[in-house]
Amino acid sequence: MGIRAAHWDDWSLEGLLGAKGTLGQRVSLVVPARNEAATVGAVVSRVREALMETVDLVDEIVVIDSDSVDDTYAVAESAGARVHRAAEIRPDLGSHPGKGEAMWKSLFVTTGDLVVFMDADLHDWDTHFVPGLLGPLLSDPAVQLVKGFYDRPGADGPLEGGRVTELVARPLIALLFPELGTLVQPLAGEWAVRRSWFAGLSVPTGYAVELAALVDTARAAGSSAIAQVDLGVRAHRHQALRDLGGMATQIIAAALGRSGVDGLDQEAVLRQYLRGLEPVEHVVPTLERPPAEAYL
């Protein structure tokens, strides 16, 4: 059996609440955020009102602030989240910039048996994202990781909202990890995982966290340990094409490392040419955190 697919409304909220109680599972919503003061408040407040105050599906909402220089921390805290600065979590383990680092650090400040990750820059979305992602985990003990997928309104064509997916992740999957080929959006920021499983994975500190978790899960437990759920519609802020080069570099490094390529450094120098022969150089970190279970 390969990766199974479902729709967010395949489970009723009442059924999920019953399963959560029967299984004795706690749920943590983790929102990694960097300079997302404009949107993180709505993400936190809407989930808190719908899934904590109205019903008891989510037990805690934790925002991991990754070196923000705007009001992300204050806005998230005012909206009802517990907020931690990534650099201040387990300072004995050091700190690195990046989304994966924030997600890895979240394991030290959350208590949920099931962890739902959501990006902080969402615009068009609804709170059914959370129960939709929890459905496979609460109904099938063999499922370890659940990816969301969705339509992106307003993009200039069906592929314009996922350029790194189409130009980097999907070709890598086709060539190196074909068992993941049925995933609609492998880099989606909305996904859920069993805490014990995520704590056993090596985690890239940057944007490769999503692909790495999928590859490592499929290799360790088979593709049937992965499910994907249609969440409907989602929109978020798109980055400029030039800014996606670092993300692509990190994803390729994680894929190469998992394909047996030795000798990769923990950082790469990305040279981009805007005009003429003078490059703009960016140092792109490609290091990975070891499984968090060794430090919990």
C-alpha cells in the first residue's frame, strides 16, 4: 500500500474528539514564524477560538519566533499563543537560522503527542486544516506523517504558486525518490506528525525540513506511513524568484545527502548574477540537526 489520500471532511469533528479522548492524545499546533506580524495573529486567534475555546481538539498553540525583527512575538502572544524565540530554546544546543531549526526546537517546548505544523503567512484558509491533518493520525496507528495539499487562488496559472516544488522538489522525487511521486504538494507547510516519530528524524535547519521528513519516513516505515489530505484552498505570500535560490539549494543538499553523496559541506556559496559578471553571493546553510530524541 502506498501513500493514501483523503479529504478534510472525511472525518467529523465529533469523531476526532472521541478518538482523541479514547487514545489519550494531546495535540500541539506549532507555527514557525519569521517577520509575520501581519498574519500570525489571525492564524493563532482563529485556531484558538474554533479548536480550543469552542471544542477541545487543540491543547496548545506554540509560535516559534525565528529571529523576527518585526512585532511577530508580541502579535502572536496577544492572540493567545505561547511564544518562544528559537534562539532561546535549549541554548546549550546552540542556534541556527531557519524554518527547520524552529520546528526542531519546538519539540523541547511542546507537550503534544500529535504535532500540527502551520505556516504563519496564510491568507485564504480555514480552521478545518487542523482537524483535516489530524484525521489520519487519529484513525490509523500505522500513519506517522500527514501532508496537506490545496488549491492556490490568484496564482498566474496552476503551477505559479509552487515554483520550487515544480522546478526542484518534483524532479528530485521523480529521479531519486519515486515512492513519493503521488504527493501533490511535498513542500506544503501544513502537515502533522506523531511527536515520537518526528523526534527520531534528522532535521535540516532550513527549508529542506519537509522533503527530508518525507524521504526519511518512507525509507524507515514505507510510503504507507504517509498520508495526504486535501485541505481545499490556501493562499500565502510568494517570495521573489531570486529569493528562492537559497531554498532550492537547501532542498537539493538534503536530497543529495539522502542519496549517498558524500563530502557535502554544511554550507554552500550561492552566486546569483543580476547584471554582468559581478555576482551577488549568499552563504546558504545546509546543516542538519540530529534526532531530537537524544536531547529530550
